[in-house]
Amino acid sequence: MTRTIAIIGAGFGGLSTAKVFREFGFDVTVYEKDSEVGGVWSTSRRYPGLTTQNVRSTYALTDYPYPKGYPEWPSGQQVQEYLEGYVNHFNLRDCINLNTEVTHASLDEQAGSWTVETMSGGAATSRTFDFLVVCNGIFSDPAVPTFAGQDAFLAAGGRIMHTVDFHDVNDVRGKNVVVVGFGKSSCDVANATVGISASTTVIARTIIWKIPKKFKNVLNYKMLLLTRMGEALFPYIELKGFEKWFHSGGNKVRESMLGSVQSVVTGQFSLDDPKVNLNPHNSLETITRSTVSLASDGFFDKVKSGQLTVKRECEITGLAAGQVTLSTGETIPADYVICGTGFHQRVPFLDDAILDRVTDDRGNFALYRQLLPVDVPNLAFNGYNSSFFSQLNCEIGALWLAAYLLGDLTLPSKQEQIDHITRRLAWMERRTEGKHARGTNIIP
């Protein structure tokens, strides 16, 4: 009997899962609430200036390269078009339901099946499946802070939004823009508004390291960091051989290598220049806290020239008509507050009772191989085993799940699975000081 599979989400995770599962003979149905495939790369979520952090060759699925002529760092639009091409190349269009939101997915504990309820164009439907794969991603629900005084700010014509909701840079022409956060999206958006806005100010509670696309404007960062030696600079969960020595007896060598890279970055971006003053004053090793951030083109030059202002180690304490107040007591003009403040990792269509069985007390998704919950049958999550090579993780995850469903894998005992999950989550907590996305690991 052909097993029916429901896949929720049509980004890298959902599409690669659909393609792999169909190749193995499964009956696949994909649900996507947006009007197009792409996930975070879809038109509805793209901000001006969005590009990949990965170089082109490290952000492609293994059997479908990017078209010739694409730049080294493809734009958000180009990534979405690439995924459209993937759908067409592997004839996935007929199994994808666009503009279809999953409102509820319920488990029949006796039968082990899942009933998926959806809404599309005002019409509600439901269908039962043998297996459910959640591929809604870790960046699906934008987190926008609530600010004291925001009602007065909005009433005076101010705008508050997340970076994913900022689509047209001309909207801020002649306006005072405040961007909250210092991650990639915040800096990209701030960078894009310079020369169009009346002023742009970045409010950064924490300054993090930025990685240049090319070290000293010559060496592509992939040649230094995306190598076995580059990976070895950061500890794995289990260290063996050379890596074990490198992080113990040879740690001074490792720290010296990291320090050399850090010195290059500091000099290249003039981080210690008083006009810039954006040295994080900690080790480059902190980029393993799920905060790897490629520098936006020309960002630090604009700070140095005074075109762009960064207020470091402070936050917004209040809004009023046409202005924001900072924790330093300073007041600055503002018409737009654009928040690059991350995402809530939520699965709103699953019952709380199910979520309690797949997460720990800190909200971490407790998944064996970052894919399978131990206590919920016929359910998997793909794309939650993310890394700097997230698309590759999705594809490998899909292959592993297909092998599991075909009976080609023998799982360890339930207790061994729990021990594996516990050990990995504890390592991630230690390594990132609790700052990782729930279930996500960036390097390696």
C-alpha cells in the first residue's frame, strides 16, 4: 500500500522532502499558505537588499545547480526563482497546494493517522494521511516587540514592522528610519535605506562579529571558513583524532588562528576607528551562537562616513509621536521602526498536548537525529536540523526519513534516542550559551 504523506511548507525543506519522497513512491501532498514556493525567499517575505549568506555553490540542492550566470551571492528573488525551477524540473507542481493554510493537524492515536485541516479561499477542507512532515521552518513567525508609547507613535503616522514586511525602499523616502537589531536582516535593511531616507539609525543591543564576503577584499570567505580546517576551528559534539588535540593540547594554535582572522576582520572594517566603534570586544568564536552574519556591502563604510548611525549596547524604551527614546536617555527622530528581532519558532496547527511531547521545558524541539520525536507516531520535522548548509541538511533529512519509512533503518531503543537528544541539546546550550534557535546549529 502506498503511504500518503502530508508536507507542511514549500521552502527548501518541504520541496526537497516532496521530491525525495515521490522518488521512493510515496503519495505526497504539500500545503503552502503563501501564493508561491520559497519560504523565507518568497516575495511576501523579501526585504530590499536580501541576498544569501552562502556562496552559490553551497546553497544549492545536490541534483539541481543554480542557472549559469547567477552571482556568487544570489539575490532573494533569484533564490525563489531557483526553487520555482526545482519544482518544474522535478514535476512537483501537481502535488503542491498554494494559498492553502493548515489550520489544524490532529493525530488519531489508535490508527496512527493524521487529519490535516486546511483553509483556502475561504473554503475549509480536511484529509487524512499516514504520515505528517512539518517543514514550516525556524523563521516562520516574525517576532515584533511591543513598545511603550507605540499607540501615540502609530497615531501620528509612524510605522512599526518586521524586516520581512518591508518590501519597498521608496516607502521611507525622506523619512527617519530606526532599525532594531544588528543581525543580517537589520543591517541589510539599514544599508538599503541610506541615501533614500532622511536618516537611518541602527539600535543594537548587542554588537556581533560580521564576516566579510572576501577577506582583505581578495579571499572569498569560503576558502577560509568553509573548509575542513575552517570547520575544525569550532568544536563538534564529539571530537576525534586531530580535532580532539586541536581543542585541548593544541588549543593555543587554534586560538592563534582564530585571533588572526579576528584581526583581519577588525582592520578591514575599521572596527576600532572612533567613527565606527563596532568592535564586539569578544572572541570571533562567538559566531557559533547561531549568529553568523555576513557583512552587508559597504555597511561599515557608511557608518564611518556618517551616512549611517549605529547606537550600540542600548535599546528602545519608549515611543512617542515622531521619535524613539533609548535606554541611554537619548531621543532620536523616527517615522519608521523596522525590527530585525528574530522569529518565534511555532507550530500553531499542532495541539498543545502534542507540542508538549516534542519539546523540552525550554521549548527546544527534542528530536532524534533532529527529525523524529520519540513519543509521537508518524510525525517528523525537516528543516529543524538546520546549519549554515540548511538546504543540504533538508535534503539529507528527507533521504533519512524516506529510508526510515521504507523500513531500511533500525532505530535504537527509546532510551538511547532520548539520551542522544539530551546529549545534543545540552551541548548546544553550552556552546551557544542558550542563544541557539530551538533545534538549530549554525557551525559546523
